[in-house]
Amino acid sequence: MFLAHALFPFAPSVASPTLPIYTPPMRPTVAVTGLGPISAAGVGIEPLWQAMLEGRSCLQSIQRFDPSGFPCQIAGQLPADEFRIRDFVPKSYRKATKVMCRDIELAVAAADVAVRHAGLVTKGVDADAEPTIPADRFGCHIGAGLIAADVEELTAALITSKDDDGNFDIGNWGSQGMTNLTPLWLLKYLPNMLACHVTIVHDCQGPSNTITCCEASSLLSLGESMRVIERGAASACLTGGAEYKLNPVAFFRQHCAKRLAAVGESADPTTAIKPFDANALGTALGEGGGILVLEDLESARARGGTVLAEIAGYAATQSRCRDTLGLDLDPTDPATSDAIRAAIDQAGLSPDDIDAIVPFGSAIPSVDAVEAHAIRSAFGERAASIPLITPVPYVGNCNAGIGAVNLCVGVQALAAQKLPARINTAGVDGLDANACAARDAELNHVLVFTTSQGGQNAAVVLRRAS
């Protein structure tokens, strides 16, 4: 009857029964209670935050392989003496580290750091103690990359697959080459194995998933964890992402996509990456990522946990992307600003409420242009006065893990009420992105957002803990 009257407004109205007004159920507030970033700065939030307060980049010449054949020869690498995976798993699980590639190691270690930072007891912390959160109420969502196999490991098998003329022979590969790979070789390189090992170590029996959407993976994983907690399917989740691309095969793909800065061994790696700068050369890769602990706010308070920040809003969109290898996105594409607006709207805020922004900030000129347009489109004249926080010049682009690094930095900024230093960038108009020292600031809401090589975009609004 309502439809008929709308179509024929001059028709006589007919009394209709009064329908009850739908009131959506209250969603629980999701809080961040633990941070576990792992990056070139070191393990945990403290070394990363300290480096950013000091304005000290952790990029250096590549040590993991010989980069002399590449124009880009710098990256963010974990200090070798600070990271051994055996130190981050229970003694009973150390044998399993033999089937962990570097990506898995980073995620497992980050989860251990985050769990301990949150003050949780899990099977991975103390197998004999009662867990803080019941296993079936603990979920896990981790972003991962498309993992490249270790070159030396593959070479050892391929070299035994040659024919009499020294050429690769597929028959020999099947009969003897493959026998030089360990029986569980494939399990080292499946993207879902990051979450698999983390859930086993910490006995997370709640909803679990893996998202492989390039640089958007971590924020998309947080969105899934947030929804799981909001609908009551879990009380807490481990969320984030990690990736390792300091492998010649993975590195080569980024080179072909024209995303890397041509910075040779003679250049200063600490000054090379300049987000939003007109003279930006491209990005540098970094190994790392992070895991965060998300909890139902009331559950976290009930257990006496420290709430570091709250998740106020989240949104994701997709940009038109015909080709992810070397094709620039349309700088005026509205999808990124749509994600920003939707996240702010879901938080019940206006653009005027955002006090700082943590963008991808990769220093890839075409990607910077998309992000700069999105910020200006979403915030208008305020875009020039909202301070940007840019971690990539410090630790490199950690790909599937960069969103988690940026989330950890955003949460820490809210908790410390401080803006870290920005480095390298100069001469930017219309954005607060130029180099500056660390400073105190009143921060109530921080926006974290990212684009990605595949065109996925995600945005998260963090709120200061009440």
C-alpha cells in the first residue's frame, strides 16, 4: 500500500497498520589490548616507537641475498642477533619450526609478542595454566602474501634434474629432483600456514581465516576479526599480517612492477624513501608485520586487561585495477576516499574528528598520488592540517604486514598522546607530510588506511581508550 501511494500520490490513502520501528542490536565495542610488531627496528613496539621518535631510519643495504643485479639494493631487515624463532615458541613446538618459512616465523613471533603484551595466558605461554580466554572463544585472522620458495632450497633439487646435455628435464625432476625436497616442503610455503601455526601454538579454536590481498591484507584481517567479535562468535582474536619479500624471486616481481626505488649500494638508505615527495623514487621492501590482540571491550575490562585503543570504524572498497603488474591506478579513483568516508561514518564521526592519519605512505609516486587525492577528497581544506604518520621510511614496505605495523604505530600514538617524527619528505603542499620532529599532541581519533597492489583498499578508525 505504501508503494501504491508513492506511485500514485493522488490516490486516496488507506489506513495501514503501524509497523514497529527496527532498532539494530547494540554491537560490542572492540578494543586493542596487545601489540606485536616485528620490523627492521626490532621485536615489539618499543624499538619501533623509539626509532620513530628519534627520526632514525632502520633501512640498510640488503644482506639476505646478492642484490647487485637490481637497481634497488636497500631494504628493512630484522637484526639477525635479535630474532630466532625458537625463542618464540614453546619447547614442545620447536621441531615444527623446521617447516616454517620466514613469513611463518614472523607471524608466530609477532603473535607471541602480542599475547604477552596483552597479559594473556595461552597454551603457548603456559601449557599448564588455565587460559585467560577459553580456546573456543579465541579467533585468529592473519594477512599473508603469496610466498616465494627459498631459491637455494629449489636450486638443490633443480640441479639434480638435468639431462645429459645439462638442460632441465621434467622427467628427471619427477624421478629424482623432487626427492631432494623435504617431505613436508609444500607446508612451508602455503599462505594459510601463518594462521595455522599461530592457532596451534596458542590453541585458538574460534573462527580463523587467511587473507591474501597484498598491502591491504592486515587491515582486512582486522575487519574480519572485528566482525567476528561484534557478532559474538569470539571474545578475542589475534589479527594482523606478515610477509617476507627479501627473496630474489619475490624481489624481482616488485622490481618488474616498478615499485622499488633505484637506490644503489653507494647511496644513503636512510634518506632514500620519501612519501608524498615530488622527488620520490619508489619504495623499499621490508620484512616484518605484526599481530594485534583484539578483545570485546567489556571482556577485556572484566579480566583487568589494559585497553590501548578502541576500534571505532572500519570499511573496505575495491579500486578498478586491470593489471597489478606495473599499471598505475587512476589517481582520481574514488574508491580509496570512499573507504575513508565509510569508516568515519561507521564510527559515528565526521572528518573534523580525525586528529592524525597513518596512510600506506609507500613513496611509490603513482600510489602516493592516489592516497593524496583520497585524503584531500575526504577531508577538503582540513587535509593540509591533519598530521600524517609515515612508518615506511623507517622499516620499508612490509607488504601484507605493513597495515599491521601502521596499526600498531597508530595505537601507540593514541596511547602515548604523541606524534612520531617524519623523515626525508620535503616540499609537499596541501598535506601535512613534510619532515618534522616528534611532538606531543592531543589525539582522540587516528585514521589508518591503505591501498594495495591488487586494488583493495581498507580504512580503520582508532579511538583513544576511554
